[in-house]
Amino acid sequence: MRVPVLSGIATLFAFGIAFFWSDFVELYHKNTTPPVSIVDAQCGKLWVPRAQNDPALTCYLQTRIERLCDPAERDTLVWVFNRYVSEREIYLADLRGALIAISAQYGIKSALARAKRDVPLGNLSEATRRVATDMKSKGVGASMNVDIIPRSKMAGFIRVLGAKGYLQREDFGWWPDSLVTRGFDGVGDVKSPCLSKLN
């Protein structure tokens, strides 16, 4: 009868690791000075901390795309994309941590019930409240209200910029996110429109 209890403790430990990792990534970005884009006023306000910011990234990918002729703007877009990927992982870690914690609580309760131990459940309820408080402090509720756009559609936005020559796969580094890989799938060498715009 001890196995379910130990399993619950293990899942609680995993819950702690998930939240620790999300906090670490968030701290890294807080200590990094963000670059500036001319569309920040429009797109930056869509950003929700610790969320999968599909609407904000879409705005950066689709608004005044001719700005990407400026190398600084391209670098900023790549920075925004990398931040998007990191905060998406934070969001998923928050959700995983919450689900693990909740399942652990029910697992421990079930194990105690099967063991027929007369143990007050007040402590378990308090633990559940601590999970909820932690989630609220991290804005998980607000994160879950952000619209999620299908990944195929997000990749399509990147494909448009690649097909028009405003972005290249190499702009995203040696090991880009799968959205970039899918976005540039089938996109060959395209002449940049930027030279003609400067002439």
C-alpha cells in the first residue's frame, strides 16, 4: 500500500522541478535587455507573460514586413521568436506542474483511503490551495486565455516571409524551432526584395 503514496511524492517532486525550470527561464529573460522594433507599440501590448503568445508573434510576423529589410529589425524578430519559444515552454511547464500536482493530490488521497487510515485531509487541501495560489501568482489563468493558433498556420506565416525573401532559415541559427523548419520546408533560394526598395 506504500507504492501509491511514494508515487504521489515522486509526482510532487516532478511538479517542483517543472516550476523551478519555468522560473529559471523567466529569470533569464527578465535579465536580458530586449531589442526595440518599430511595431512594439502595436505588437508588444499583445504579449502575456508565461504564455504561448501566438497572437503577439503573429503580429510581429505580419505587421509592416518591409521593416525586415533593416538588419536590426530582423534580429529583433528572431529575438522575439526565441522569447516566444522560451515562454511557450514556461507555459507548458506551468501546466504540466499543475496537472502533476493535482494528480498527485488525488493519488495520495486514494492511497490513504485504500489503506483505511484515519488521517485528516486538511493538509492535503492546504497543499492543493498552495498549488492554486502559485498558479495564480504566475498568471497561469491569464496565460490560458491567450488564443492558440494552429502550428501549421504559424508556420505558414513564417513561410510567407521566407518566400518573399524577407527572412532566411539561417536567421534563426543552427538549431531552429520546428515552426521555423516547417515554415521553410519547400522554400528555395529567394532574392531579397530589400535591395530594390533601397534603390
